[in-house]
Amino acid sequence: MGARTETNKGLEIEHTPSSNFAKEIEAEPGGEGISKCIQCGICTASCAVSSFSDRYRPRQLIQKIIIGKRDEVLQSDLPWLCMTCRLCEERCQEGVSPAEIFQAVRHIATREGHIPEVFKSTAEKALSDGWLLGDAYSDFIEDDRDDLGLDTDLGWDNEFTHRLKKKYFSGGEGD
Amino acid sequence: MTDYFVYTGCTTPVRLPAYEAATMAVLKHLGVNAHHMKDVNCCGAQYIESLNRSAFAAMSGRILAIAERFGKDVIAICGACSGSLKHVKHMLDTEPDLKAEVNEILAEEDLEYTGKVEVKHLLQILRDEVGYDAIRRAIVQPYNGVKLAAHYGCHVTRPAEIVQVDDPEVPRSIDDIIEACGGDAVDYAGKVRCCGGPMLAMDEKVATAIGSEKITNVKAAGAKGIVTACVFCNIQLTQVQFGEGGEPKDRIPVLTLPQFMGAAMGIDEETLGMPLNKISPDVLLEFAHRIESKVIRREQEAKR
Ligand code: SF4
Ligand code: SF4
Ligand code: SF4
């Protein structure tokens, strides 16, 4: 298993946060649990991403939120590295879900225009085509489907996603 | 009996159509009324989900509302889709404001989400609706004790309170089905850990390292193959075996659950899409069902 070299510095949290970021996260759906975090690090210990990446540490990221590093967190791609596999959530003894907290961070970051390129382009595809694999659906695959006795007309609807795009993303993401 | 729609999601029909074909064949064989679903959209998992909560709820909500209109429940075969549909159902059932917001958008198509519709992952159908006894009875070519590893898929089993598929730390359903089909389900280190699939978009190296670790652990437990319940997991656990140093002879087959079961149920390999598998499942099939099938064929001939 990969080395987990997270330092324990975080256990001595500065008690004067530099912004009300934690409160802001708490008010966002999914972020409610952040105040229960005792910074024990079980999440980092159970995280598969942390095993193989030397920069992603859920405990540390939560700590950054608690101490109020708003700009740093919102502009970073770290909150977007969570796979929402929820093993940390399963194991956290305090009932905190780092996956949900980072989802809340992403929602705020999105509103402020900080979206990693791959999320932006993939969401754009979903909204314009109604599904994600329109470009990948080749004649070759159509033949495979035919051989399997499956319908080759996949019949995805995109009118609905166009309406969603107008309602929720106009001016922002993807335009 | 309940009538079901199978929501395939975006990925299966294009990247793993054999999974779709095998699912339909196995469900039919086991007497489950499953129908294809049309005019639907992506469930919004991960990408829309990460950007906007309401838009995500609307995307999965529309799929649920379409099923409601036809009076059917939904079977999902992808971890991401089953996770999204169940999550959104939970959100809509517990947040009246969100439900009203989504229904206002759906009303333009005369659709409404009321909450009647149930969402099940394929595993739940097999365990709860069909049942292990009926599965056992359907097996004509058992796997004769070949060692196999179950990979459940994070989004299939977590969060347990919402998805209600299995125990999130000690899941059993795939293992039980492996055994019902005559295989020997082995435990391995990191069984409930992720395959790394969701990481591919952001960091392929880390994603591959996560998946490769799983393959190493599975092999260390002596398993000759892997059985999955999620399209992304299946693709990811196959793909990582084609990376650097992945010798063809060291690769172990990764079968989707219905492919695995279908072969033991005597459904032919073409129907199950076996020839499309990137890693040939022959080692498993030969180990068990081909040898056995000769015996069965001889018996059948004797009866004639
Ligand atoms: S989220 Fe839970 S597991 Fe992680 S540091 Fe906080 S209390 Fe510990
Ligand atoms: S949910 Fe995110 S933070 Fe938690 S273990 Fe999985 S990848 Fe790591
Ligand atoms: S194991 Fe991998 S792809 Fe499958 S459900 Fe989890 S995260 Fe999704």
C-alpha cells in the first residue's frame, strides 16, 4: 500500500479562522456535517486516492475549509479529485461525509466559475446531447449491437437537457 | 409481478453492449419482465451532479417520472446510474421544495414525479425478486469450484442507508450468486475499495494505480476471474490489465454478473456477448461449464 505521509500538524488547529468559509459550507446542502469533524484522519487513511496521490488528503482539505482558506479551496482542483466512493463516509466515526462536503465545495466553486476543464466539457456534452457518449457511438459499435440483437437506435432525448441548460447554466458553465 | 424498465445509462450501450445484452437475456430467462427504456437522458452522475444540485435532481428525476408514467419500476445496471437515481429519489422524497422545482420543469412534458417509482440495482432484483433458490435451479453448467473475486462497486453499495443494496463493508450478494453458480467466492484485501474508475477523468495515473492494486489483491487471493456489477468497474478492471507490464498471460477475465450467470444457465456465448470481451473468459468457461456441458449433452442425447 502506498505511503501516507500526512503530517499531524493539523491536529493543532488554529482557532481563529480567517473567514466564515466553514459556516458557508455548513449552509450548503451536503456541507452540514463539517462542524462535527474532529480531524482524526480516518478518512485519509481509508481513501484510495490518498494511497496513490501525494497531494490529495481529505482530512487536510477539510482542515483548510475549517481554518477558512476560502479562495485556496475554491480555486483548487483538489475538491474535484474525490471519487465519491464514500468509503471515508462509511468509516468516519463522527458521521461526517467528506464526499458530501467536497460536493458542496464544488457547487460553490461552480457558482464562482471555478470548474476543472474536464468537468466543464463533459457537463456541456451531457447538456447538449442529452447523454455522454454521442461522439463515441461509431458504426462499428452499432454493428456490435446489431449482432447482439440490441436496438441500434438509442433514442436519447436532448430537448429536456437543453431546457436545463437554459435554466441552470445560462451565462455560466458551458456558454 | 412487477414490470420493470431497464435504464442502461449512457455508457453501457456504447462501451459494453454485451452487458446490456446479457442483462436482458438473463432477466428473461429468470422470468423478470424487463423492458428497454427510450427517450430518456443521462442521469447526470458525477458531472452535472458536481455542478448544480437542482439540475442533477431534474435529470434523474425525469427518468423516474417517465417510469412512473408507464407504471414501471426501474432496474439500473451501472453503479453511477443506480446511485444517482436512488439518491435523487431520496432527495425528492425528503425535500418538498426541490420536488416542486423539478416537477415544474417536468410539467412542460406532462411528466410528474410523485414518488411511487422504485429503483433497484440488478443485484437486488436477483437476490430479492428472483432469489438464490431460483438461480440455483436455473444453473445447468456450474463453475465447479473455480475461485472468483466479487467486486461490488462503491456506488452500487454506498451510501448503504440510501441505496440499500448490501452491507457496505461486508457485502455478500455477488459472492452468494457466485456460489449459487458453483464458483468459489474468495475474499481479498481491499474488497470494498473503489476500482479507480471515477478518477480517470482527473488523473489517469492515480486511477490506474488504484485499479491495478485491486487486480494484484485479487490474484493474491488465488482468484481466476472477477465478477462485477457496474459497467465502469468492469471496464476499469479490464483496462488496467492492459497497461505497462500487463502480460497477456497474466490477465484474468472480468465478467459482468449476468454474463457470468448466463453462461452457467446455459445461455449461449454469442447472446451473452462473450466474444466481445477484451480478456477471453475461456479459462473460466473451460474450467467449468464446457466440461460439464459435454456431460449434460450426453445425458440429453441418452434421453432422446
Ligand atoms: S471527516 Fe471524519 S474521518 Fe475525516 S478527519 Fe473528520 S472526523 Fe475524522
Ligand atoms: S469519497 Fe472521496 S475522500 Fe472519501 S475515500 Fe472516496 S475518494 Fe477518498
Ligand atoms: S467501483 Fe468504481 S465505477 Fe464502479 S461504482 Fe465505484 S466508483 Fe463507480
